[in-house]
Amino acid sequence: MRIVHGWKGLSQADRGAAVAFGNFDGVHRGHQRVIAQAAKAAQALKAPLGVISFDPHPRQIFQPDAPTFRIMKTDQQARALAALGVDVFYVLPFDREMAALTDHEFAAQVLAQGLGVRHVAVGFDVSFGKGRTGSPALMAQYGETLGFTVSVAEALGQGETKFSSTGVRDALRDGHPERATAILGRPFAIEGAVERGRQLGRTLGFPTANVALTDYVIPKLGAYATRTRLPDGREIAGVANVGVNPTVAGEIAPLLEVWLFDFDEDIYDQVIETDLVAFLRPEEKFDSLEIMTDQVMADAAQARALLLPEF
């Protein structure tokens, strides 16, 4: 899969795709329906399959002081799209120029002239252009005059659960990673470089790999059963705390602290990706480090039972 940054001055090889258009934060099962429609059009047109998204997310521009909300980093998004057979991932800069384009200007200048799209698949609730005035109906109308066809994917869900990025965020904030998994089609995962901490966990018998949450949505603070992928492809079960560890003074920003079971290697500065598999308990402030250690060991036993039942 090729990743193309921007929409101006592209080569002919990077133009002419049948694309799915949206933010696609999480690449959840609803997004996958939109991409499947684009794939069907790509096959019929004998065109590359493309996906269009923005970086940064428009919400980061319009609501810079809002709580962090990202479900995926761009590189995670790229891997998820590649797994779906996407040929080209268009990462468009959402800057002041982009924000100022009307819905028609976006369709004409970005989609038709810049990317030369042949088909655009959108979700039923898509909006685009300054003031979010664009709609699926307007996209179809513009496509007729600008030379591309349009398809609209209807809402997708299971029972009362709607497959949406908002649904994923709500599930995580409520402490239900399994609901997020059901919407995403895979566990929610936090990716980042392992930072050097105070190494307190190592002295207490549970060394942790610490990863900043940066722009991620903040899940419910507490202990989780986890699976972590290392750069070499190994996947290791573990238990993690997501929070500020109130028993030990000094932490302000929530942090992922994951104890990898049966693992003792130096992975500082390496990028790891940790799935939140199950929520075990809310974060607590303990009266002593001894009580905290006892609880962590109990959490680890519970996580092992969930992840490594043969243990």
C-alpha cells in the first residue's frame, strides 16, 4: 500500500482511484462497509482502491482544548487499511486552507482536480466542506458534474450497538473494552515508544513498560488484561494500569504501565502496541506500597487466567 501525503501535484500513478472518504478513526466495522463499497467500484472500474483521511483530525483544529479522543494513530490506521487490501492511503493535511474550502470547492479542487477520483464511497452521515455543509446527496450531485460516481453506505450495527467511532470512545470511557472490540473488529490498542520511568515496579517485582497516551482517547482508569506486540512480532500477555498511579505521587498525565508476563528484556525507546482486552478494576489509591503490590499480583493472576488459561 502506498501512502500519499497531500493532494496537489500528484503523479498520474497516484490519481484515478475509487476512494472511500471519511476520517476513519479506528477503521471500525462501519468504516469497513464504506471501504467495501469503494472496493466494489474499484473492481468494476479496474481502478486502484483508495482511502482518504485527514491528519490532523479536523476536531483537533476546531476543538483544540477538547479532551483527547483519537482511537488510532496514523500508522495504525495505515496497517488496518493495508490489511483490507487498500492500494493507496491519501493522508490530507487538515490546515487552514483545507478548512476554508466550501463543500463544492472540496469536491472540485481536492477530489476531482487534485486526486482525480473516479468513484467516492461515503457513509450515510458524512459531512465535508467549511461549516460541514456537504452531505451524501451533495456529493452525488457534485459527482455528476465533476466526473465521478458516488455510493453511500448505510448505518451498520448489531442489536442496539451502532458501529461508530463515538461508540468506541464511549465503550472505552465506560470501562468496556470488549464492546470497543465488537465495534472495531479488533481490540483497541495503544501504540508508543517505551519511556524510562522511576523503575519502582521493578523494585517491587513487576517491571512495567511505560507508554504515554498522547492523543488517544483516555479509557476508564484502572487495571486491564493486555496483549502487547513487540517490534519483532512477538505478542506477550500482560497486565496494565491506565492512569496516574495515585499511590505514588508525581504522575499528572495518564499513562499506560504494562507488566509483560515472563519477559525480561530491555525495550526502552522501542515502539510497542498494547491491546486492552478486559477491564479488571478501577484505579485505586492504596495505603501502602505493600497493599498496592498485593493487588497488582492479584490483577496479574486474573489477567493470566483470562489470557493464558493453561497457565
